[in-house]
Amino acid sequence: MIEVDGLTVRYGGVTSLDAMSLTFEQGTCGLIGPNGAGKTTFFNVLSGFVRPAAGAVRAFGVDLLSMAHYRRARWGVRRTFQTEQAIEELSVFDNVAMVHEHSRQGGSRRSDVLDAIAFAGLDADPEARVRTLGAGQRRLVEVARAVVGRPRLVLLDEPAAGLPDEETSHLAEVIRRIPEHTGALAILVDHDMSLVSACCTTTAVLDFGKLIASGPTAAVLRDDAVIRAYLGVA
């Protein structure tokens, strides 16, 4: 469980997150909103890249904001980015193994890495270099990196952007199973509402840094305030 209380982030005169307060329960949760709503800023706070002006975040009873950013990976924070982070000249195995080195998993590295690759459904040779893979396979490498080594919190920042429907459907199935497979809480940011609907039991919505809705995904996506935020009003 992630408990967010009064989280505020300011960049000069711009308030990117404005007293954000909500709770993410276990499972796969959605976080949506228009461009510039504050979604990536929220992920940056959880990852330790941004220090908030005010507020608190407790993750599974731990004060996450008091933890040094370089300790959060070992504690269990994992993240994908809008820009792929895998090193193209390294193999799939080595890219996933790099993340495992900073995990809290004490078992066999090879077994853990191959398990993460298999979980992602990556139908590529683990020894293949990432630069030889297609776009969909590369996204699955990012997911494998995010789930290796017993994570507690998996943050997925637009993992399906630009993928065709078939690959997005496979990715949705993988994302939906992350909590069951790893025991982690997963938070998904994406503009594809069909993906959010397929993966997330609950969803929260930001608009200009303010939380405007949260609750069961189907109900949130029908909320008038959410529709206005995405589509505007005549």
C-alpha cells in the first residue's frame, strides 16, 4: 500500500503536484491525466529524482521520502521510463542482470534473471543484443528489468506508447500479472484507456497537479470531471 498525503512539488512558479493525497492499494493501479498533469513528476518523487516541497509518502509502512534515492532500488522501487533504458550493445540477459545486482534478492542470479525474462513473455534469445530486437520486444526487456529481484513497487511510465494493438494486448496481460507474480504494487501511467481498463482495478486522475478523481477504473473513466480534463467542453 502506498499512502500519499499532501504531496506538493513546485518548479519556480509552477506547481506540478498540488497537495496530492490518495492511497494506492495492492494490485495494479492506474494514474492518468493530460500531458503536464504531474504523472511523471509523481514517479520522479517516488524514485528519488525530485524532492517535494511538502507532503509525505509511506510505502508499505516505510517513510519513502526519508530514504536516500540510491537506496530505493535495493528496497524495491523499480521503474520503466518513456525512453528505453536498456543498453543496446548488451544482451537481454545482461541488461536484466544489471538491475538484479541492485535488488534485495539473495537467490541464484541466473535463475532470477531468466524467470523475469520468461515472465515478460520475451520470445528472444537471452543472449541476443538488445539492438537486434523489435520495438515490442525492447519494451518487454524494460518490463523484465522492472520485475527482477523481488520488487515492492513497480512504476510503469507509458510502457505501450507506439505499440500496435497485438503487442499492447500482450503487454496488458503481463502488467496485470505483476502483483501476483512478484507481490509488488504496480502503478501504470498511460494514455491508452483500453490498456488502463484492461490492467487496473483502480485508477487516479491528475489534472494540472490536482487529484480530480480516484476509485474503481470503470467509474473513474465515466466521471464528468475526467472527461472534461481529457476532451474539454464546448
